[in-house]
Amino acid sequence: MKLILHLLFYFILIKNNKNYINQNRGLFIYIPLFIVIVYLIIGIFNLKTAIILGAAASGIHVTRQSIGIQRIYGEARNNFYEYLVYFSSFVFLIIGFYRFYLEELLNLVNLNINLIDIQQTNYKIFFVVFLFFISLLGLFEKTNIKKKLSNLTGILIYSPYLCK
């Protein structure tokens, strides 16, 4: 109820905001409504595809937020660490998506592989990737602790996708 009141106040009762939304209906109303309807239709026909699309959209959104937080805490913009956050997030998401479909992929090609061995390998991969990114953060960037922690959070936010 509190959220609805806030939305009502900010977007309807303040005249400037109301006029801006009315002038940009396509951007603020029609396009999001279209995206939601398409997403629901995809979810009805293929739930796994809808889950992957939602996770990918979430990954893009959250990664951009991490970059924004890094820019707030950093004294200077560092493109290397921004790209490192994008790279690690997308690598972790891709591995997570791969694992999401792993059993179906193995059945499709008729491979009899023990999934427990693959999961143990994933833990080892996670450990190596974790150490690699931690060493990059700790050794090379000369900055404050808040920026280093925001780098770390941005890099590792999707790392649980590596573990089951």
C-alpha cells in the first residue's frame, strides 16, 4: 500500500511528472506493457526460456548497478575493472545457464556422464576463478576500500551460479 501511495504521489499528483509521463506514454507505458505481455506469453509456452530471459535481463540490470556503485566510490573511473565486472558477471551467468540445461544437453547427445563429477569440477573452477579475481582486485588497483569492496561485489554477485 505504501508503494502505491508513493507511486501515486510521484507520478500522478506532481504536475511536472504527470505531464512528462503523458508526453512519453510510449516509453513509460506502452513499451513496458508490451514487454510484460510478450514475456508472459513466452512463459506460458516455454517456462525455461522465460526464466533464462528474466535471468539475463536481471544480470544486465544488476551489473550496470554494480558499475554505477563503483563509479560513486572510485576517485577516478577505471575501465579495466568495469569491464572485469561485466566479463565476470556474464561468464558466471553463461555457466549458470549451461548448468541449467546440462542434463537436457547430455540426454540429447546420449552421453552417460556422471553429473556429480561435473559438479565437483564446477566447485574447483569456482575456487580458481574466485582467487583470480580477488588477486586482480587486491594487487593492481590502488584505491580506497569501498571501491575495492564494490568491485568484489560486482564481480562475485553471480558466482553462486557456479555451484549447485
